[in-house]
Amino acid sequence: MMDYNQVLDKLSQVLSAKRFQHSLGVSQSAAELAIQFGVDVEKAKVTGLLHDCARGLSSNILLQMAEAFAIVVNDVEHCQPVLLHAPLGAHLARKEYGVDDPQILQAIALHTTGGRDMATLAKIVYLADCIEPGREFPGIDRLRSLAFTDLDAAMLAAFDQSLHYVIELGLLIHPATIEGRNYLLQQQNK
């Protein structure tokens, strides 16, 4: 696997300036959360940096690559191909950046929709993507605070925020987001 600086150099050449800055912010936030929750900081930094490595690809390219990598595309992803950048990002991280760590790959694959039974690193990257310094939306301060005190409560709040946002835009809701939220609620009630 490439080290952080190698990933940094390569991403700076393939991402837009705005997306690159966002990825730096996610990397920084992921590192801070990793310290708080006892996760390998370097792993969190690299994962945060790589999370959007497929984000600049067009819808047509995302759909073509999903077919090439034999990724099953559900109805929601077919209508909103941008959602495929996460699972495709995991494939690109493996192929282009030499990542073979299953936790890193899961975190990249789930950083947009979330999902059930997410590892701690995946939760950290999902939240880091929501709370990185460049993000601003109503409730961000509460979510940032919660992210550093209770990972699962922060995930639930982030899922709720995401659902509200998607509904406001009139977009389809990905079933993995619902599954992830329901899973966390079920775990709370055990």
C-alpha cells in the first residue's frame, strides 16, 4: 500500500481542487476521531484521504466501471449513479493505491450510504465526511460534538441528517442507509 504522502501526491493530480481540500479535511477529522476511539491513526488518515478517490467520475463511467468490477447496481444506484463512487472507490483503492486492508476498503465502500454492522473505522470515516472543517449545515456543531463523545449516537444523528437532506432534495433513499440506521437502533435496544 502507498504511504500517506504517495496517496496525497497521486490524489492531488486526479481530484478537483475542491474535492482534494474536502479529502484533506476528512483525513484530518478521521485522524482526530481515531485518536478519540482508539483506532490506528495512520489508517484513518489514509482512509479519509482516499474515501472520494472515485468521486470525480461521470455517471456513465461509474456505471461502466460497476459493470466491469461486477458490482451489482441496485435501482437506487442506477437512478443516482453518483452513489456508486463509494463502492467503486474501494475497488480503485485496491487497484490504484494498493490497499488490501478490509477495514479500509469497507470504510471507503460505506462512506456515503452507511450500512449495517459497520466497523469502527467505517463509522469514523462516515462521520469525518459529515463533520470535516469545510462542512456547514444546520446542526453541524451538535454533530461534531456528538462525534467525539458517542460514536453510535453520532451515527444515528448523521443518518437522520442524511435522510432529511435526501428527502428535501426529493431523491431516492438508499436501502443501506435505512439498514444502517435500523441496525444501530436495534443494537441500542439489546
